[in-house]
Amino acid sequence: MPSPLLPDSGVMVVDKPQGVTSHDVVAAARRLLHTRKVGHAGTLDPMATGVLVLGFGKATRLLNAITDADKTYETVIRLGQATTTDDAEGELTGFFDLSAISRQMIWEAAKKLTGRIQQVPSAYSAIKVNGRRSYDLARQGEEVHLPARPVTIEEFTILSVDEAQAGATPVLDVHARVTCSSGTYIRSLGRDLGSLLGVGAHLIMLRRLRVGKFGLTSAAIATVGEHRFVNRRGEEICRPEVVFDPPVVKDPAAFCLSPAQAASLTMPVVPISEEEKVALSHGIALPIPVTGLTAAITATDHELVALLEPWKHHQAKPATVFLPAQ
């Protein structure tokens, strides 16, 4: 059962550390919040850091809407080397001569990848192919051909281009900021930048700065520790484990947003009366004009009652109800 000091439902933004999965962060949050009902909005690869939005309790119903928001990243794309996974976690597959590549060429290639584009996700992605994860198929040596899909790159700004050495290979490290629609793979964007230039490329750093209006300013800080245990065969196993900083452990509630606060950061809000609250709790449509998913929040005590969607005859019906029938 949740502690009396903890809300039973809410949203927490975590600054995910490098070297652990998004699920590892969820597992640590379950221990911290004393609840199994925790999910996240938008997976970050183990190599990536930054904003990971968690929902717990009833607020997990907000996660799909939060995931659909646009996102901003900072990244470093290494030109001159290609890998199996399009990031630093993969095996090197090729080395390329960069002597003909100028900074102007890099900026022009980035412009071509800005706007509405067709993007082929990395084979090492979580997209399902006939019920199986693409990365599982790729790791087993199977060829994976994922179809291109439309994404929007609102910003692809080249911040700097640094000459570097990767072993004996001269490379160019392109520091960039990207703002994009949901479903965009930054690894694929880096790969495609290299392809436009005729050289291999992969990510060596990725940090998510925001998901919609959820940023790092009030994020719960986490680091990577070690979890040691002895398995059934008597072998000592050491695995990385997410550890929240002491201020987060001491007062987790201080890092939580209420469902109403999180909904207000995610979508339009309409204030409702107590009578409308009762009706919506029963799933009854109301004459409230909405044009898209909208949060119905009580005007008196700022409680999230339902997420509304447009219905016939200029009405709104509850798509998700957060309260039991009154």
C-alpha cells in the first residue's frame, strides 16, 4: 500500500542516467512509490539520458497523451563510422573518408532532414514485426526491413562540429539540437545525416531535454548503482540498478505532479461543476464544446475527473474516467 505521505496517483519526471533501461527506472520507481502500477511515456535507450516521464496509479492513463507530445534532444552524431545499431552500443561496420566533407555540407544536409520527412526506423528498435520486437530479430541475425513512416523534424540545429580521433580513425563529432514529433528515432536521423553526406554515422550521445511541457527543471535525479545477488547456482551476479538521490528518497511527493497538474501540462482544460462531475463519472456526454482530447477538471478543488473527446451534436463524451461513479 502507498505510504500516507505519498499520493496514490501522479506523474514524476526522472532524469534518467546512462547505462540502464527505461524499465530499470520504472522498477526503481515502484520501490520508491510503493506501487506496482507505474509506467513511462516514451522509451529511452540505455545509452540515452534525460527526461523520462513516469505515471503511477490512475495517472498511467495520461501516458499515451504525454507520449504523443513533441520532444527536444541534444545529441552528438559521429561522422566517419557506422554501427549495427546506429549508436555507440553497436558493433562497428564501416569506416569512411571524411576529407571531402565540409561544415557547410553538414549544415545543408541537416536542412534537408528538417520538416516533414519519411524516416526508416532502426532495425534495433522496439517496433513489432509479426508480434516480435524488431531488435530481437536483428540480434538473432535475421534481416529486418521496416517501412518508412512520416515524422516531423521541427528543428535540426547544428551547434558545433569537432574534429576528433576514434582509435586510429579521424571522425567529425556533430553536436546538434533536435525538436521532433513523437515516433522519431534520433539514431535514424543521425544515420540519415551520414547517408546524405555519403559517409557512415552513429550517435555517441543522446539527452532528452523535454517531452511536451515536461522538462528537467524539477526532475528527480537518479544515478546508477550495483545490485549484487547470488543466483540459484550459487553464482554472484552484479547488475546495474537505478538509485534515486537522497532528496527524492526522503520526500518523493515533492517530485510528483497531481493528475490534474500533469493533464494541464499535456492538453487543453475545461473547468466543470460538481453536477457535471457526477454526470461524467457515469460516462454521460455533456454539451461541452471541445475540439480534441481535453481534461475535465473541477473548478473548486482542481480534481481531474475525465478526459473528454468530441461527440456528436457539439457534445463531449468521457474517453477516460478517473473517478468512480458518484
